[in-house]
Amino acid sequence: MIKESAMNTYEGMFLLDPIAAQKDWTKVRGEVESLLKKHGSEIVIMDKWAERKLTYPIRKQQRGTYLLTYFKAPAAAIAKINGDCNLSETIMRALILRHEGEVGKITPPPAEGMERGGPPRREMRYGESQ
């Protein structure tokens, strides 16, 4: 008797080519969705975040579009999914982590350019007191 592998819940953050995402978002989203389903994944939530400026160029791109996905998949499928992500021209980077607990509402990060709260920090010099 073959034992069926357990399905774990994973959180996947995909950094997508912004040019392809602007041209045809439905096609790009469908590519990620079909890549996951190809390896026996069941998508729970898939949500587009924003296009953001990157800290350093990736594949000669200065910006990237983020797609956050929660999905269920067998543990053995994750290495295959990562391999296919590396071969994809649309997916510039992917980070897949095992998610513990329930999948709730997705809250995107604050918009680009928004500052964190609190006063600006100033470095103290030697011998200086607060």
C-alpha cells in the first residue's frame, strides 16, 4: 500500500518581471498558478502586492512586482517548484516557506515612500549624554 504524502501549507512570495506583469497580468498570474498546480499544489490565496523599486538590479530590472501566495502541497514538490521558478523567465525570484497556523487575511505592506513612525534617529558621539 502506497502512503499518500501529507499536504503542508506554504507561503510563497514571487518576484515577477514588471514589464510582463504590466503587459498581461492575467497571463503572468496564470503562469505562477499553473506552475504550482503542475506539482500537485492546491492554491488557498493568491494576492498581487505592488510593483516596487528593488535594492539592487535583478535580471537587469530595477523594479519588480510581488505576488503573495498561500498554497497546500506535498513536501517533495517544493524542490521541483523552486527548480521551475529558476527556469521561468517571468519569475525573477521566489521564496517559499512552510506556514504554521491558519491562513488569514493578507495585508499588504505600506505604500512605497511612506516612512515608519517615530522621531529621526541621531547617533550619539563619544562622551555625549542624552
